[in-house]
Amino acid sequence: MSYDKKFRQRAIEYWEEGHSLLATAQVFSVSDRTLQNWKKQLKETGTLEPKKRKETWKKIDPDKLSSYLEENPDAYLKEIAKVFGCTDTAIIKALRRLKISRKKNHSLQGNR
């Protein structure tokens, strides 16, 4: 969890009032490196907003997963996981990120 923008601003202002870097870090209970990073960010971007976290795809390429599912619509999760070299849980999470449902269509199996 990141620090609030107002908290960051107060810490920078306190430092700029003439207090030392280490004293500011101690008062606000953050590291001196964190204060330096905040000041650098303010100088470069003009804002102290926390950076947005990027969503990453580690092993499973979303395009390859989508094309694989088009070619193999009835593949089981374990089969897909074996192809991509990961666990079936990782496949489930990737499918959720892509908003793909894996429910089977039972209407093709005849009347029951």
C-alpha cells in the first residue's frame, strides 16, 4: 500500500522548511531514500501521486491463450496448463483476466 498524496506533500514541505533529511525521515517514519524518491518524482512529473501498478503476464501470453482456445475449445484446464508450462490455477486466473468463461455447452450432447 502506498502513502497518501497529502502525506507525501507534508513530508516534502517539512524537509524544505529547513529540517534535515534524516530528521524528516524520522518524524514521518519513512526512509531517507523514500523522501529523495518523492522529491525526484515531484521535480520530474510535478505530482506526488502514487504510481499505478502495471498488470503483467508472466508465463501466459494472452494472445496465444486466446488463439489456443479458439483452436481447442474443449481442452481441459490441465491440458492447457501443460501446453503453457504452468499450473491449472494460473490458467484460471489468466482466463478471468481475459473475461473468458470455460463453461461447457451441454445442449450439443443430446436431450437428457
